[in-house]
Amino acid sequence: MRLGINLGYWGAGMDGDNLAVAQEADRLGYDVCWAAEAYGSDAPTVLAWVAAKTERIDVGSAIMQIPARQPAMTAMTAATLDSLTGGRFRLGLGVSGPQVSEGWYGVKFDKPLARTREYVEIVRKAMSRERLTHDGEHWTLPLPGGPGKPIKLTVHPEREHIPLYIAAIGPKNLEQTGEIADGALLIFPSAVHLEETALRPLRAGREKAGLTMDGFDVCPTVPLALGEDVGALADVFRPYTALYVGGMGSRKQNFYNQLAQRMGYEKEAAEIQDKYLAGDKTGAAAAVPHSLIDQTTLLGSVERIAERMTGYAEAGVTTLTLAPAGFTLDERVAALRAGVEAMERAGLA
């Protein structure tokens, strides 16, 4: 199992620290550094900056949002970043959610699976430097009856195959991800429930494509906080968990709420959502069960974190992406180092 780091969203007030954290992760031997985007900072700009200030670590988008860009533009960006970084770029894609897709980008959130499949087909074809043609439900290239003609990418990526990941939560999306991608970006992963919530549908998708899980990167993001008081550390993540389970999406379309239900928290997920959507964010956070937070984070001493890391490795995780928590740069760096120490203690490094 390899280690990654997720910087989250740029522009949250810790930008200088984020770069220092990425550089320390590079020095410590972390495998990949991911950056996110929603409706603030964009991932490619952040990744270009981080790549220019590091030496070895891969940089990856977790995620570049499908409604934000035409697929050919995504292929151009991926090829450019791969060329500039000397082959250190990983392309992570996702459909985002209905609120962002329709409210920010003005793109209807319909048929997300079909749209993703078609998008990936076009991106892969463009990155392979074939002349680009496509006749699908969502994109037709070139447009018929006009001056457009099939053209090909002029940038030569460093590698013939840029690793492509998809952020997936629901069973159908996970199955399709296993079928068409090189890796899956997961959130709120519980080692105890990973087989039924992620691995089983991913494996089904691989089998559909005539493939095994060999070489497929199972890559969940897990917050990490170092300390002795596990209960107090868990409380730090209550607002974060409540935001996703309770307020990320509408009542009918909240993928994180549905994931919590699949992990056995049906009643609790409903209560969190009811309170969050009613404006009671404090009550929603208080309603998050400690066990849900503890199962989906790495909290406590290095020894306890090492034990939990072993659980993730045994469950089938191949790249464990850490989101090191801390109020200061020193605390976040200490968490980074604890991640490496825990891996060594668990015999996973």
C-alpha cells in the first residue's frame, strides 16, 4: 500500500502551509499529492504550482469536474501537465453534484453515468493523439454541417497512458469506474465496510471489461489526526461529516448520505440530514455517531493509526490518501510524519 496526500481546496487560508506540506510529503516519499476543486480554486493551476515546487511526488486532480470543461479541454490540460511535470500527473474526474453542476456551471445534472462514460472515451482518444471524432448522445465531434474537421492533439504527453481516476460513491458509478478507469477515488471509506460499499462493484466492473483488480488503484482519502484523546479528535470532524452527510446535495440526491446508510447508519443519516437542511448545523454535527467518524478517519496514537492502516491494506486499498489535520503547519507536518511512521510500524512501507 502506498501513501498519498490530499491538500483539499486552495484558498482556504492555508495556501502557504499547503505548499510546505506538499514539499514535506515529497521529501518523506509520499507517492501522490491530490488537489480538489468545487467552485473556488481550480485544480490544474494548483497542481502546476505544486509540481514546480516539488521534485518526485506525483500530482493529481481529485477532482477535475466534468461539467466544468469540454472533454477535449481536459485532454489538453492533462497532456500539458504530464509534459511539464515529466510524467507526474494523474487525471481524476468526477461529475460533481447537482447543485454545483447546475448552479455554478449551468450544466444539467442528468444521465451522469452515460455522460461520464462518453467523456472518458473522448478524453482517452484525444490524449492518444488520434484525430478526434465522436458521435454520441452528449457530444458530437466535429459538429455536423459546419467547418469543423477532425484534428489531433499537438502536445505530446510524457507517457503514452496518463492514469485516469474517477471519483465514485454509488454502486453503479463504482461498477462503471472499475470498467473504464485506472483507479477509483473514494471518500468516507470504512475498512470494515469497504468490500460491500466499494470493492464488490469495482470488481464487477473490472470483470465486465475482462480485467482483474491487478493494477487498479483503490485510492480513498482519509483524514488523519494525531493525539491521545480519540473522542476529542473525532469531535473535530463532526462539522465536516455533517456537511457531507447532511448538506452536500438535496434531500433526494445526497450521495454521501446514501453511503452512510449503506454502512448501516440509516436512522442517523436521516437525522443528520433533517437537522442540517433545517438550518441546525450544530445539531446535525452532534447527531453524527462517533463510530461513523472513527471508522472513516485515522485518529489517535501512531500505534492506533498503524493498526487502522493494516485494516485498509487488508481490505484492498492500494493508495491510502491522507488529509493531515492540524491548526498549524507544525501539527500538519507532524501528522504527515506520523503517517509514514505508522506505515513502517505496520510493515506496509
